[in-house]
Amino acid sequence: MSDDQLYREYLAGDPSAGDALMLRYGNAVTAYLDGFLHSAEDAEDLMLDCFAAILVNRPKIAEGHFRAYLFKIARNKANHLWKLRFKRQEFSLDETLGETLPAKEASPEEDVVKRERSVILEQCLNRIAPQYREALWLFYFMDMSYAQAAKVVNCSTKRIEDLLRNGKARLRLELEKEGITYADI
């Protein structure tokens, strides 16, 4: 079922549809929040707050925008926590990258190469500007459209396009410094 169908069913009184949405996006939202907060406990707490905000308040969400709405709430809650606890914090992938990539059955040699590339990719991503890192994360790892990512970051789709283009260029330079070319990716 689509997100919209599940949400409509939840609004119609089926609590299992809300559970299905939490199962579908809980880990991704937690990983996203952990990238901001650098605290798995805070990320989990805020993830539950995000779903509570939707499932208790039952807002009207435009067709096809549930995921973007959810991540927008997550970003706003992380920003609010920043204001309460931190003066300045940046988005970082730290340990979240490896948790969200799908695992395939591979030989031990392939696993080692994948892990090494994953570590190098994470290091390179952490060396580029946080706004580029966040845009790349939302678009490639969370599989959001330009419009959805723009809603999360609260900017225009043109700005997301620019962030992605510049972020990819900066990431490519960092990967080349590590000896990884486009053909290796």
C-alpha cells in the first residue's frame, strides 16, 4: 500500500495503518535525525515525537507528500532541540550511512571492498559542506524528489538542484583525492 493509502486508513480508524507507517519510515527518520543530533537516543525520541505529531494531530497532508511532511517535522524538531541544547551543530552522516544501505549477498572480498568504499564515501561526505551533505542524503539515500527534499529543507526546488549539483561536484573532488573515480562508484 502507498503512504497515502495507509494514512487514509489510519484516519478512518485503523491503528495498524499507523503502525505500518512507523515500521516503513521509523529507521530512516531515526538515521536522518541522528545525522543532525549525533545521539541515537535523542534521534529515537524525536522520531517517536514526529510520528506522534502526525498520528495524534491528524493533519491534512497533500497527496504524495507524506514522507516529505514527516521529514519536515523531523527537521523542525531537530532544529528546536538545537536551539535548546546546542549553539551550533552540523548535519553529519557518522555511522548512519552503513545502516541504511541495502545489504546484498556477496563474497567476503566484495564485502570488504564495499565496507572500505562505504567508509571512504562517509569520510568524503563529512568533508563537504553540511547543506550539500543533507541535500545528497535526502535525494539519494532517502530517495526523495526535488520537491520533497525542498520541503524538508524549506527552500525552492531550484535551490535543491543547485545544492545537489554543487554537492556532487564537491563529493567527486573528495572521492578523487581518495583515488576513487566515477567508474569505481
